[in-house]
Amino acid sequence: MDDPPPARWLSFKELAAETGLSPTAAEARARRMVRAGRWRHRVDNDPPNAGRVLVTPADIEAMRGHGAKGRAKLLAQGQAPEIAQGDAQGGMDPSAVNTLLGALKASYEREAEGLRQVAGELRHRSERAEGEVDRLREAERASAVRADAERQARERAEAGRDAAEAELAAWTAGGPLARALRALAFRRGR
């Protein structure tokens, strides 16, 4: 039967080295665990009167994933640690928060760069489309000018035709041509 490894008395610095937390964070974590009654605490009589806590290997292993190095390793592997809930003891140490903020900032920068590239491509496509719209509008204006010129020419031609028809009607209805034709006809008959 395998017995679990025994708990060890660790100073705050040793706890920090074992878990990857900063010494300040390790001390704060240890004090929270002592207040919660999960760990025992003692102060050595030997100088420098270091405080020590009794920590089980399972607790150390659980804390390893919550330290700054553990979180950075999880982020590097693409696994996001639970940020909003903090660690199992109810808080997060500042170095872990800074590491997470750095990872979030790097992720934000990558996404922002990707969005800038997409925006640039969309801007280029919209400029091309605007150029095409301008070209089509210019072609439409030119076509409208040609159609207007053709309409005016047609109207002038129709007006000229109407004038010629009126003049012909005047000549044939008793105007000078009719008189000339009648004169010519009467002269022959003599």
C-alpha cells in the first residue's frame, strides 16, 4: 500500500521556490491557508526566526498551476486558466495577474493587427469600388450628354422637315410654284 508523501515544513521562500510564486505571494497564500485552518504555522527559534508552514505535496502540486510560471505555461500551451475565479484559496497573486495581463495584451495586439490588416484590405476594396462607381457615373453622364445632343439634333431635323413640308404645301397650295405651274400650263395650251 502506497502512503502519500508526508507533509513538509517550508519557509515562505521555500514555498515560493516550490510553487513558482513570488515570495510575497507565497507568504500571502500561506497566511490565508493558516487563517482558513488548512495549514499549520510555526516560527523557528533559530535566527532569522523564519515562519514555516506545514504543506502537503498535494497542496504544493495544486499551487504550481496557479503561479505566474504555471499560468504562463498554460497560456503558452493554449489553455486559459480560470482568471475570474482566482485560485482555489480565494485569490490571485499580483505576479500571476501581471503575467495574465501580459498574455492578454499580446493576444489583443495579435487580434488588433489582424483587424488592422482586414480593415486595410476592406479600405482598398472600397476605394476600388468607389473608383468603379465614379467611372460608371462618368460614363452615364457622357451617355446622357450624347443622348441629349442626339435628341436636340433630332428635334432640329424634325423642325427642318416640318418647315420644308410647310414650304412645299405653300408652294403647291397656290404659292409661287403653283402660279408658275399654272402659267406654264396655260402657255402650252395656246
